[in-house]
Amino acid sequence: MTATRTRLQRAKGYDPEPFDVNPLWRWPMQPVAILRWLLGTYLFWQTAAWYAIGYVAWRWLTPGLERFASLGVDDVALL
């Protein structure tokens, strides 16, 4: 085991420091840190971006309902 460890320590890019994980996987549980992580960095911005993309597509890229009063080939091609 010692020989393997010294060989890994000499390898390029070996980082012996432990990496930081998100608060969801830390023990003991930290509810405030988990909530701060979920709202601040993970869920809020990702969800807000998808809502914004959906709103832009619905508002400016989708034709009005009056266009589809009579269904034609050009309407299907538009969609």
C-alpha cells in the first residue's frame, strides 16, 4: 500500500487534499446550509432560466390562436 501511495503522490495532478462536496451529502446534516445551497446555487437559477426560456418561446415565438382557426399545411410546417 505504501508503494502505491508514493507512486500516486508523484503522479502529475495528484491532489491529496479532500474535495468539498455540497451540503446535501455532508454529515452531520446541516439543514440551513442545505436550504441555502438549494435556493442560492442549485435550484433557483436553473429553474428561473427554464421558466424564462419557456416564457420567451411562448410569448414571442409561438403564433397566435387566430392563425390556427383554419388548419393548413403551412400551419403544420410553422410548428
